[in-house]
Amino acid sequence: MSGTVSDTHRPPATAGAVLRLLRPYQWIKNGVVLLPLVFAQELNNPTAVTRALAATGIFCLISCAVYIFNDLLDRDQDRLHPDKRNRPLASGAVSVRTAALLCVVLVTAGLTGAAALSPRFSLAAFGYLALMAAYSLGLKHLLLIDVICVALGFVLRATGGAVAIDVRFSNWLVVCTLFLALFLALGKRRHELAVLNADAPAHRAVHDAYSVDFLDAMILLVAGAAMVSYTIYTCSQEVVTRIGTDKMYLTLPFVVYGLGRYLWLIRQGRDGGDPSMTLLRDYPLTVTVFCWLASCALVMHGAFS
């Protein structure tokens, strides 16, 4: 007898199961959309704040659709994972039919909202959706291309936030976003290899091409690149001219500690499998992020002039 229940005989999905399918704890990633609002010093502009929040909500809709689409494709492999087997589709709590319908509704709502916000933002939102669809359909099986796609998804979020409020997002901040996202994606791959061991390729084929030593080297490489690019950003003449102070470098200690803390968690095997959950669960890391944001706000409002 099959271990799964057909959609015809499956009981209706509960609201809790559907909510878990949407992964609300992952919505924190879409906070990247708000970075241009903060760094362009538009927080006192009600119109910009409203548009930025709308853009963030739209990316939440689209990213939820991406999660569902990916879970639909990966439900058999997820059943082999010690944690992912509890996901609603892998566990059978939500039917394939229900998930597919919800995915279509979310995509339609997200793209409609994006088009209403602005044509340029619509391009960013559609580009994100297309990239993530290509990732789910095959790019996630290619060495390094998989993590680069994930990182570019964060860059498109940040770019979308900038075009939504019609401001220029610093090239150095874009580069820093790319390297930081690569750092997180590589850390996730390392965690999966460490947890799954010999079963890793059965869960995700690309794991057969990775090794812990290779990932450790790449993680250190992109962490250093993120640090250097953020340092250049804080000291760039563009930033000094725009915010009226050269003290942005005072935020660097929080970045150093945050990267070091996350790297330590990965190397100790304590976390790293899900960056969003790590941020929510690890108290020192959470405090560091809030301190970094607070220090950025203080510097930009002249507290250290």
C-alpha cells in the first residue's frame, strides 16, 4: 500500500498547514526591499515609506509563490530530509492541488500589484520570479550557479526597493548585498552537507559536487568580499556627500561581529541550515542586526558629526 494519500481522499488542509506552506518566518528576507528607503534617508517621506512597504508586501506574495512552487517540485526529496519532511507538502498536510491553486493566486496578485506600483518595479518583480522559477526547474542542480541565483534574488529585491521609491541604490551596496547573500547561501549548503552526510546527493543532486572543505573556502572568500565592499561603501565619497558625514565606518564593528558570529555557528554545526530561523533564534545575532540598523540611523541623522 502506498505511503501517501491521494488528493481525492485527502482531508482539507488546515489553516495552520497552509500558513506553514507560506513560510511566514522567511518574509524577513524581504526586509532587503526596505534598505534603499533607509540608506536614501527617505524615512521621513510618507509617500516613499508607503511605496516601500507596498513593494515589500508584493515581494512577500511572490516569494511565497516561489516557496510553494519549489516545494511542489521537491516534495519527494524533502521526505528524505530530517527537517524538511515535516513541510506541509512533503508530509501530506496540504494537497498538491491546493498548493498549485494557491501558487497561481499569489503570482497573479503579486504581479498585478507590481504593475500597479510602477513599470520599473514590475520588471524587478518579474525578473525575481523568472530567476527563482529557473532556479527551481534546474539551475539549483548546477555547482555554484545555485548559490549565485539565490544571491541574485536578494539583489533583485534590493533593486526593486530602490526603483519603487525612485532612488539610486549605491553600486557598492548592491555588491555588498550580493556577497552577503552568497555567504548565507553557501552556509546553508554546508549545513545540509554536514547534516545529511552520505544522503546529501539524494536530497539535492548538486551536493554531490560540493565538499565541506570547498564550501569553507568559498564562505571565507565571500565573507571577506562582503566586508571589503561594505567598508568601501561606508568610506566612499558618494556616501559622505549624500549623508553629510564620513562617520559611516562606525557601523563596521557590527558587520564584523555579525559575519563572525554566523560563521562560528556554521562551523560549530549549531545552525546555518535556514538563515531566517538562525536570525530569529540566535539572540546575539539578532541583537547585532538591530544594533547595526540603529547605528546606521544615528550616523545618518548626524549623531556623530
